[in-house]
Amino acid sequence: MFYHLLKHVLLGPLLRLLFRPRIEGLDNIPAEGAAIVAGNHLSFSDHFLMPAILARRITFLAKAEYFTGPGLKGRLTAAFFRSAGQIPVDRSGKDAGQAALREGLGVLAKGELLGIYPEGTRSHDGRLYKGKVGVAAMALGAGVPVIPCAMVGTFEIQPPGQKIPKIRRVTIRFGEPLDFSRYAGMERERAVLRAVTDEIMYAILGLSGQEYVDRYAAEVKAEEEQARKKARRTTR
């Protein structure tokens, strides 16, 4: 109930009024039935702008840190993310991928929309990074189509580290559904998962027009952070 209140009365109308999103390809979202919406991830605002313009409810897998903050602020943040249709997933440890897979397949088994950011984290520089194969495992395991999505302009309104977004118009593009039924029963084949994931990322790239980096975003972030630390030590 609170999800619909938040989307249709409180937050949704405000977001649509402030950011006036241009919507392209909305008819590619199925009116019913399970499907995955796989998008690029440029900004914290992505979590709210896409759900605000969809008629159907969409559930995202979100990092567990959003749900475990201390004190009253932490509890309010957790309640907000749950009411916004987010499911916490612990991304640490060797079983993190399996936990995300279980949660995602559970959403799809109920015939709902599942939102996934295949890069696994926000882009820190606006580029599109290599996708992780979890999205492919879910698509093949559940036998559902994947709708590619591109958020355009959200990096500029709220890049990483900026708490308050700028008020500026953004664009949200949905591509034609991708059918992977030809790979039915092959969700344990690593090469197949990589091929499916790459096809999804290529479709997102075609919609977003970003520069593509054939490496995982988390690896690049870690290397750049190490380089900054080394530079600071050198200048002391």
C-alpha cells in the first residue's frame, strides 16, 4: 500500500514534475507477466526515476548497506527503500551472487518486473562497464525476456558524491525485449551466460550512447582509488 502511495501520490508526481523525463519505448514494457528490465546505472536518482514512470510495479535488487544504517536515520532509510520496491542483497562474501540470484528468481516467479543494473554498481565516470552474468542467469533460469533500458542525463544531475540532484530534464529509453529462449536449459554454461550478458550490454549501449569499457566497474574503481592513495603518499 505504501509503495503505491509513494509512487502515485507522494514521490512519483514530484519527480515527474521536477525532472520532466522524456520517455522513449515505453510500449516495450509488457503489460503483464514476468520480465527483467536491465539498465545502465549512472546515479542514485536512477532508483526512483525509472519506477516513477512505469505503470507496473518494479522491484530492484539493492545493496544491503541501504538497509543496515545505524540509528533513526538508518531505520527510516531502510523503510523508504523497502516501500520503494527494493530488496536488500548482501554483495560481500562468496555467496553474494547466489543470494542475488535467489531473490531475483523469487520476484520473477511471481510474474513481476525485476530491475537489474548488470554493471553491479554505479558508474563513477559516466561510462558503461562490463556486465556481470547474474542478469543472464536470471533470464535463462526464469525463461523471461530482458528489456534493455538507458538512463540518459542522470549522471549530470547527480554524479557519485552529490547528495542533492540538479533539477534538469532526463531521458529514459526502453529497447525492444530480448528473447533468449534459444538458450533454454543452458543457464549453467559459463560461455552462454557471458554471451547473453554481452548481448544485453550491447543493447543498453545502443540506447545510451555511452563509451564502453570492457572491464568491471568495481575493478576500475579499486585501481583508481589505489592510485590516488599512492599519489597522496608520494606528495607527503
